[in-house]
Amino acid sequence: MRVRPDLSYIKPNAGTPRAATVTTVEFEYGREEEVWRLVKSEWLPAHKKSDRYGQLRAPIVRGGGNGYLSIVPLESFADLDKPDPLKQVLGEEGLRKSLAKFAGKIKLGERRVLLFRADLSILPK
């Protein structure tokens, strides 16, 4: 697993997060490049415009197929009550249209909320 800087964005003034949502997404076989193109054109610009820290993406390859890991840093648990960054920027209808473009390309998605422990982590510079 390695971070894809071209598909990730963290605001320059972002501090150390206290928590994060971690989402694992698995692609349908052979659809990886389509998903990456959509993430880069649809979702990355929206994340940059949102009021959130940003989002890191890293491809993963495992027995069942290919996918990616998405990490969205959170300042506090109160961030979980805020609208999704994509919904915040694109609006309800815009998000629905964007998600429709991913139909047939993604077969599994799983999201977890994790506490961040700086003392147990290696941070990118």
C-alpha cells in the first residue's frame, strides 16, 4: 500500500488529527482506471473546496481484488455530524449524479471511525 498524492489532498494548515474515517473500497475487476479517473475529476476537486482537512487515498491489492483505502482526518468527533465533504460542495443532487457514475465499478465499501494515536504512528512529512 502506498499513498497516491495525485488523488489525495491535505490542507496546508491541517494539524494532527484526533480521529479519522477509514474507508476500504473494492473495485470490480478491470475497472480500476475508470474509478481513479472519476475520483480525480469528481471527488478530489470537491474535497479541496470543502472545509475539511482533506483526504488521503492509497491503492491496496489483496486476495479478493483491487481497491483503495481512503483516510479522512477529523479534528473531533463533532466532524462526524457535519455533512460529507462531497455533499457539502456538490449538494444532494450533485452527489447523487456523481455516485451514479461509479455504478458497476465498485463492488464493496466499508467505513470505520478510528482514534488517531500519534505516539503509535509514522506521519508523512
